[in-house]
Amino acid sequence: MNVLVAGGAGFIGSHLIDALLAEGHRVVCIDNFFIGTKKNIEHLSGNPKFTFYEQNICDQDALSAVFDKENFDFVFHLAANSDIQASAKNPPIEYHNTYSTTFHLLECMRTHQVKKLFFASTSAVYGEKEGEHVAETTTPLEPISYYGAAKLGSEGLISAYSYMNRISVLIFRFPNVIGPRLTHGVIFDFVKRLKENPKELTILGDGTQSKPYMHVFDLVRGIITFKDGIQEGITLYNIGVETQTSVTRIADIICGKMGLENVKYRYTGGRGGWRGDVPVFAYNLDKIHSAGWQATWTSDETVAKTVEEVI
Amino acid sequence: MNVLVAGGAGFIGSHLIDALLAEGHRVVCIDNFFIGTKKNIEHLSGNPKFTFYEQNICDQDALSAVFDKENFDFVFHLAANSDIQASAKNPPIEYHNTYSTTFHLLECMRTHQVKKLFFASTSAVYGEKEGEHVAETTTPLEPISYYGAAKLGSEGLISAYSYMNRISVLIFRFPNVIGPRLTHGVIFDFVKRLKENPKELTILGDGTQSKPYMHVFDLVRGIITFKDGIQEGITLYNIGVETQTSVTRIADIICGKMGLENVKYRYTGGRGGWRGDVPVFAYNLDKIHSAGWQATWTSDETVAKTVEEVI
């Protein structure tokens, strides 16, 4: 196939490109390096099956020119802000980089008759559902972050464009995804700060915030497998792990892997790391398990593996 | 109160302004006359409690200047495209006029610390749920129109802005709303065409499309009543009538009121009027009924009353 990976220089996008190239597809990547990096895709330069465009997806004319030229069979849309903490302070980031990228890609798919889409959604669309194992049918959808809001809005847009233009869509709602090439988030942050000062570590909140961490290799395997069976309309799955790892446990795992002892944890206090952060989240994954996908590593194992990969 | 009615020159917005002025509030209206009309608000000129700004809500600087000057207590957001048939052919209308108006208003509310919002949402967020009486908890939310998608996206944005900025929000999901000052839709259209040719009438679809029609006076009474008890967080209600009126029944009511007999109906065939039109829809209104609001008129009565008002 001829595929577009929008946001392909990002952490997850670049791993997806590796997997798509390994399957023999011709891959076009568009990225503006807002979050993505040249380093993530530098190993692909010279690959005759890989083409890169450095541009903003919200430039409709430039995007349309790429669609004119490339004749895509499948669009993988991973172009979004992924730094929720940054947009909590500056919400227009999500309007421009998460919602509007979806709108402009869908407009090009409509005008260029591209009929297959993968969309990277998020558990953040659910909002706070403490004590509940959240399934795809859980309501109400009440995102508490601008990021979750823009992803929920994108899902809505995709629903209408899919119906109106007969686009087949696969949507995964991701948890925290980690692994090689990680550029931000709690693990990246803790490792960096412990390298600077191995004696103490400041931890946002009270350390009990607890979320499922999934490895990017498990996620990419899911996308690669399910893309081939894509159905008419929209197929939506939660993807992740049913276990969670607390922030204090992450700190313990990192200290263990780095061989640090007696590190003093300084908690800033409060339930969440920052306003808009969902402090406790757990998945119900019955739907994707029934469809034949299972994560390889638990949340704790994923954290431990990632720490080895990034330290 | 000092209130903003965004989209106040529209059909519903202008009735809401009348009701807010009648309660003694100071009302500022912003409208760009995309769908709204000067005629809808001309009776308010000279009213010292009414101020009008002709501008596009997506011009953030101009909008911010109005917020700087007016010091709002409450924002009523009815600025949206409402011609679903138009945006079915030209989806960017909804991106600009329905979703982006919400984003820019919320940004101004955030930066100007305005803490109360009413939002005009729609039954179109649900998508096709034939055979079901749709409640606020019904899932999945799968809009089939670009209009429904932009409204669902707006609800998502509102959820995050509400949480992050402690904005109290009242959301009503409207059905088809009709009454005086109606400027488009099936009733307006049938009356217009029967005046031109009283012998025959072309009806899109097979005429069995069936929806709840609610009178704008009932809707405005709901907004006026519930605004005073606005709660922290988001309170969301379906509002409407539990009965429905088919398109053929609308034609019959109009012909009856216009004194026309033996009008030949020519059906274009198919289930819906156009792609993106939900052909059959019914509400579960238990939540708003329990809260003390009931419609005055059934769907058929509302259609009959509106025909009298517009012929």
C-alpha cells in the first residue's frame, strides 16, 4: 500500500513507520517537528520506500498538494500535541495541533477519495472515572483536559466524515504509551532529574496517581494487525493493559534500574500532578482481547523495560 | 446580569434575547449575519439595555475587545451554522461556524474569568438510533452529520474548559426547533413552495422521516428557567417533545392550514432527505421532566402552530 503517516516523526508515529516499512509498504510521512524530531526518522533517510514532507498539516493547500501527488490508500493520523501539561497552560495548542490537524486531514481524504483511516485516540476522552474499569461504552464522555477534548472532537469529526464519505476507520484509545524514543512524560522526566541529582526527586502530587503504561511495540503490533481487517464504518477499541503503575512505583523502578539507594522523594502534594491530569485510570479491555490482541508486558514490566531503554 | 448572546440575531438567539430583556438583564449580542438576520433584531434598536456588535466570533482579537469592555456574567452560546443541508455539501462551514466559534468563546471566557455558560447542543450528536428513545446516557455518540460532529466536539471542549476554569455550564440538546422567525428547514421550505405552486409538492425521501418538533417559546422558557439554578460543572439535558411528526404529516398540516386540497406529493424516494440527515429520531426526556420542565405543545401541535405563524 501507499500510506501516509501524519505525525510520523513523533514517538509513536516513527515506530509505526518502521513497522509499515518492514511489511513492504511505501510510507509518506508529514511532520512539522512541533513534537516530533529529526532524530526519530534519521535512520530512514535513503530508504527508497520512505518520503518525508516537513510541513504543517493545517496548511490545507500544501496538504492537498501532497495528496494530489501521492495517491494514498491508507492514512494513519498520529499528528497531535501529546504534551498535556503544556496545553493545560496554553489550550490553543490543542485547537491547532490536535483538532485542526484532524479536520484538515479529513478534508483531504474527502476531496481525494481516500477510504481508510487509522486514528490515535486516547483514554483522556473519558475524563475522571475513578474506581471504574472503563470500557468503550462507558458514559458520559467528559474530558477534563484540553487534549482529551480535542481528541473527542476529532472522534466526532471522524464519525461524520466516515458516514458521509464511506471511510473505513480504526480508532484505538491509547493509555500512556512508553518505550524507546520517548521525549517527555514522567519516566523521561524522572530519569533526567535523577541523573542531575541522584540524592532526591521531586514528585508532583502525592505519588498515588496510578495509570496503565503500555509499550509502544505492543501498540504498534496492534495497529499493524488490525489495519488489515478494517471494516466499513468505525471500529473503536480501548488498547492497553489492565494493570496500572503508581508514580511512586515508577520512581522506585527507576531508582532500582539506575542502582540508586535512599533517594529522598519530595512530594508536592494533592491528588493529581496538575489540573487536567486524570489521577487514577483503569481499562476494561474485553473488546480488544476478544478480537485476539493481548499486551506482552504488564504496566510495571513496561515501565521497567522502558527505563532500561532510556537510561 | 450582564449577558452575551452569541449568535443572537439568529432564529432561536433573537427569541432568547427578547426573554432576557423581559427579565431586565442587559444583553449584548454578537452576530455576523451568516445565518442570523437584521430583521430578527430590528425591533430591539433603541432599547438602552441592548447592544449589538456585528462581527465574526472567530476574530479572537475583536471578540476579546468586546469581553474587555462588557464584563459579562453569563454567556449564552448559540453561534453556529444551523443549515445542516448546506454543510453536508461544504463541511468546512461547521469547522469555522460551529466548532471554532465555541473554541474562541471559551478562550475569551477563560482569559476574562467568565464563569457561567449556556450551550445550544443538538440531538444530532447521537447519530442514528432508530427505534430507541434516546436519553442523555445513550452511547455510542456517533454523529452522521458534520453539524452533529462540530456540536459533539464543542461539548468536549466545554467539558475541559469547565473543569480547568471552574465554569458552570448548562447544555441543552435541542431537537428541530420551529416557530416565528424561522428562516429555513422543511416547514419554511414547504410553505414557500406551496405558495409558488399550490398543485404539487416535491418531498425529499419517502416522507416517513419522523422527528420531534419543538416550539421556540417552549425552548426559551426552558433556558430562562434553568439558567438561574446553574450548578458547578456541567448539567446536560435533552430538551424537546417525546412525540414526532413525519414529513408527509407536515405537508398535510401545511396544506390544511393553507386551505389547499388534492396537492400532489412527489417523493424523491429513499430513507432520508439527504445524506447526513437522521431519518427517524425520538427522545427520552425523563431527566428534564423530573427537573420540572414540560413542553406545552406536542410535535404535531407545534408544527400546526408554526405553520399559522409563518404562512
